[in-house]
Amino acid sequence: MRTKSVLVVDGANVVGARADGWWKDRPGAARRLHEELLVADIEYDVVVLVLEGQAKGGVRAGRDAHVRTVHAPKDGDATIVAEARAASERGDRVVVVTADRALDARVHGAGATCVGPSWLISRL
């Protein structure tokens, strides 16, 4: 069985890295990010977009092509760690997109590596 590459996206952190008025329309900002991920030229088999709070209203949970959207029940960070850990335990290569240093340390413990939002934004 081939190892998959999984990109887990901290939706709030990536959206917050852009000064485009996202705070006025969190669901709209999440929808735009989701749409960009669908057409982005990135080398990952699966992209997991984790949304929390009001942003969940912009994209339904579930799979669209190679992008799977997950609605965090409470804490987005806990959901990101759980997604990274599950993929890592399946033997997948996991990268998490976040600038949150505490989250970075937690996902390393779950077997993933991190890149910052600018890495992803430059590929959208």
C-alpha cells in the first residue's frame, strides 16, 4: 500500500494570515479558502481543512474531490492534532499548516511536521 501525503490546514490560522477583511465575513473567508484549495497545485493526496466557530458556516463538512472539510466541535487545535495523529498512525506523511507555535509542538508529538501559512498562501 502506497503512503499517502496528507496536508492538514488550520483554517483559522491561514485565513487570519491575510489582511483581506476576513473578520467581517468568517464563513465567506472559509469558503474562499476551500475553493482555493480545490484548485491549488499542491503535491498532496489529501487536504484536510479544519474549521471552527463561525467559519464552519461557510463550508459543509465532508469531502469535495481531494479536500476533506472537518468541523471542529470545540477546539480547532485539538481537532487538528487528532487528524494529524490519525493520518500518521495510518503511515501517511503528514504536514500541518499553522503559525501557532504551541500547535506546532503538539502536532510534532503526533508524528507530523509543520509549515507556516505563507507556504500555503504562496501556492494558492
